[in-house]
Amino acid sequence: MESPKKAGSKPIEVELIKGRIYSWCSCGLSFKQPFCDGEHMGTGIKPMVFKAEKSGSHHLCMCKLTKNSPFCDETHAHKK
């Protein structure tokens, strides 16, 4: 399995709708960040499919190193 590509140095704020299913890009290659567009094919990395637990503004990880996928856990602030 390959390592993910860093898609950004800070989280991205997105509006999620409770109950809706989303596919978070975990490889970093998607052109529709932070969501999957299929660019991961052949990388061995799959997107994370999740259901939003509540509606509203959320910060999704762009460095792809979070331990709380797909949400930012501030890992980007501690990794160089």
C-alpha cells in the first residue's frame, strides 16, 4: 500500500448534512478535495465512506494523517 499524498496543510471546512453518506479522499489525489473522485484507483488506498452524524460545519483532514478520519485532529500542526 502506498502512502497518502498531502492535499493541504490545514483542514478544510465543509457543510455536512445529517444522514448523508460521504466519501472522504484518503489518498490525497482527488481533484474534488476533501471528497473522493476515483483518483485512488491502483494506489491500494481506498476512500473512507462515512455517514454524517449531524448537520453543520465540520473540519475535514487535508494532510491525510489524522487518527480521527475524516476529521482533523491537528496532526498537521505537529508533522513537518
